[in-house]
Amino acid sequence: MLSKLFLVLEVASLVTAYPHIAELAAKQHVRRQSIPTVPFPEWPGNPTHALYNQFNATEQLIDVTGEHAWAAPTQGQIRGPCAGLNAAANHGYLPRSGIATAESISEGLWNAFSLALDATVFLETATRFFDGNPITGEWSIGYASSAVDLPTGTALGQITGICDYGHLKTEADASITRGDFFAPTQNSNCRSYTNFVQDLFDVANKMNPSTGFLTPQVYAQHSANRKVYSIENNPNYFAPAYAGVAFTFGAHMFAWALLSNHSAEYPRGYQTQDNFLSLWGYTRGSKGQLIYNYGHERIPNNYYKRAPADAWTLEDIVISTAQQCASYPSNCQIGGNTGKVNSFSGIDPGDITGGLINSAKDLSDPARMACFISQAIQADAPGFLDAVFEGPELNEALGLINTQLLPALAPLGSCPNLPKGKSVFAYGHGYPGAQVQFGGPRATEH
Ligand code: HEM
Ligand SMILES: *[C@@H]1O[C@H](CO)[C@@H](O)[C@H](O)[C@H]1NC(C)=O
Ligand SMILES: *[C@@H]1O[C@H](CO)[C@@H](O)[C@H](O)[C@H]1NC(C)=O
């Protein structure tokens, strides 16, 4: 029954501009498809979530009154590509300025959404090193902000924030609703686009015709579809290891796991399209058309978060991403188009990871997925810092890798004899969509 929904695509056509990549792709016989090889689980992450059946309205009602009343961002208050961070900032669970710190993230995301501390520490620390200022501990939840620059002003490049020139670091193409950064059109990676929302709703309406609910299986299918769409429409589509394989999908699961409503009837959560629209900053016009308001993400009144006793953890991020790779192996390929649409060419994961991962299928093992994430972050961090800092500040920032970044990665596992991975600067060479930039004319566009 499901097979009608899915699109099977044939081997990519290759361009001659990148002969070594073309050769590699030919060897791999890349066959893209968005038919799940095994069904994506109804309740992803740790299997204990499938059994959770408690609901406590007092504890789970999200406070959207008083200091947590919704307010649109004012001039200078930054919002970006993350529906969860934007909503948290609009309700004062994060600083309304849009400038995050370790403390505000861990406390705010726990109180608003029941995202567990091991997950927030991991995400926040990696983001601080990739997109923020590890020396002051601040980062922007959107585009670049001078508020996070060093007071001495000696930063070499621009500290990017999580979108715009934060592209390929944490943020990647084929997001739930955001644009691909190097696409010919619809190329803001900070803003949301109505057609991608409609694509998501179309999947939900087909899978769940009576409710239209947005479920984990809907998001998993949409994630696979979005990559196929990018390959077919964006000549410069690129998926790096961490941002493209792990993080983009992690956000798809956050969309459901942390932004669903809960009740006695649905203790594990349910998400309607109307509530999605509020949480993503959308309204409908008089003809029912979708209208997007940048940065206006809003938690509905009378909305119930995940039970704290059933929190979403770092382990859930890792397991659910591994489950996506089991169901949709092509969703977990590193690589990109080579300057033309439908020219996707995979990069050999064995080469990037020193043999830790030899195929997308290997990523369906959560333990290997966890080490892959840890390895990719360690491989990328020094180069990202080097592009932003210089002199003594660079040395200080690099020193913080050992004292702050590595401890935050430790919960991913001991990963004995982890080979040194390659950075996106090395393996992205030759792909037009893999140019990591740290500033330019688009820094103020969103
Ligand atoms: C430190 C914590 C977090 C960081 C650093 C972060 C960062 C990001 C980034 C960089 C993106 C863009 C990803 C892409 O390009 O596909 C994103 C997307 C997203 N995030 Fe977060 N996020 C965090 C926490 C959360 C939380 C707590 C939620 C939910 C409550 C959430 C929900 C989402 C959703 C739904 C999207 C997809 C938006 C779209 O494509 O329309 N995130 N996040
Ligand atoms: C529900 O949560 C509230 C607030 O945390 C707590 O006081 C109450 O005891 C809980 N009720 C039950 C039945 O567990
Ligand atoms: C959330 O779920 C509760 C329980 O089903 C319901 O009463 C409430 O109206 C829902 N909230 C929204 C905004 O739909």
C-alpha cells in the first residue's frame, strides 16, 4: 500500500567536471530511493518510549503566561532556522535576544520541552565550538551577531551563528522546511518555505488520512523525500558528515519528539497540522494559503510537553538517527551533486572515517553512529576555529577543545581506537556545495 507513495530514482547522471568523483560514483552504483528498506519505527529512539503511558497535566502544561508570554522578536533580536530555539526565545525560555549560553540552553530547553541534559550539553557545546564563541561561551540562534564577537575585536573571520554562513557546520541542506544554501532559488537556510511545509502535510495526509497527524514515520519519510528533492532541484546539494547525515535528521525527530502535544489519550504525543503551523511561525490567509512570518514561532495555549520522566535524551538522538539509516540508507550518504541536478555522487565513508564506517548501512548501528558523530565533530572543530580566530585567541579556543568539547562528546561512548576523521574542508573538495564560508554579502539576509 505504501509503495505508491514512494519514488524510485535511477542512478545519477554524472558530469565530467569532477572526474575523480564521477569515477567513485560509478564504482558505487548509487541508487537513490526513498522506499524504506525496513519500516521506520512508530516510536523511535530508546524502545522504552513505546511503553510510556503516564500523563500529568499539571506537570506537562507549558507555561505561556507572564514571563513566558509570547512576543515577536523586536529589532535586533535574532531568530534563525530552528523552530525549537525560536519558540523558546519568543516565550522567554531562552534569552529573547537570541544569544544563547550553556546555562540558558540547558535550563530553557528542559523547562520548555523536556530535552534531557545530556542532549543539551552535547548540542550546545558542539554548537558553541562550530558556530559561536567558545571563549565567551555565546552563540547566535540565527545569523551572525556582533554581540558574540570578542571585545578585543581581533576575530579573523565572522562568528557565524547557526544559519547563513553557519552552513555545513551544524546546518545543512534538505531541512524540514528551510532552504538549501547554494540552491538557485529558495536559498535562505534561515527561513522556512511554504512548499516544504505542504510537502510534509501531503505525506501526513497520505499516511494518516483520518487524522493528518505528523508522526515520526511521517517525518522520516519527509526527510528521505527532501534529500531526493534537493538532488533533483539543487545542482549544489551537499550533505556533510555531521550536519548532513546526523543533525538534519536529529531536527526531524525533535520536530515530533519535542514539539508534540500530550494528553492522557496520547501520552507519547500527537501533533496536528494546525499546531505545527503555530510552532513554525505560520498562519493561513483568507483562501487557506500558508503565510510564513519569520521568527514568529509560537507555542499554542493549552499545550502539553513531553513528560519529564520520558525525556528525549542523547541516546534517543543517536538511536533514532541510526534507525533512519536502517530504513532509508540513501538518506545517510555523505556527498552531493557535482554542479548539475541529479548528479549525486557519494563520498566513500571508509575514507573519511578511517574505516570506522564503510557504508551508509554501518550507520544503522547506534554505537557506530555515536562514534561517527564524535569523530566528525573532532575532525571539523579545529578548522572551523582557525577560520574565525587568530593569534592568542586561536590558541585559547583550540585549548578549549580538550577541556570543554571532548568531555561533552564523552557520553557518545568510549570509541576505542577511534581513527582521526577527515574534515569537510578535505573531503568536500571538488563539490560546489561544500565550500565552507565564514562571511560575505548574505550575512544580513534572512
Ligand atoms: C542546542 C540545541 C539546538 C541547536 C544547536 C539547534 C540547531 C538547529 C539547527 C542548526 C537547525 C537547522 C538544521 C537544518 O539545517 O536542517 C535546526 C532545525 C530545527 N530544530 Fe533545532 N536546535 C536545537 C534544539 C532544538 C529543540 C529543543 C527543538 C525542538 C523543541 C528543535 C527543533 C528543530 C526543528 C523542528 C528544526 C527544523 C526546522 C525546519 O527545517 O523547519 N531544535 N536546529
Ligand atoms: C503531577 O505533577 C505535579 C507537579 O509536578 C505534582 O505536584 C503532582 O504530585 C503530580 N501528580 C501525580 C498524580 O503524580
Ligand atoms: C493539547 O492536548 C490537550 C489534550 O488533548 C487538548 O485539550 C488541547 O486542546 C491541545 N492543545 C492544542 C493547542 O491543540
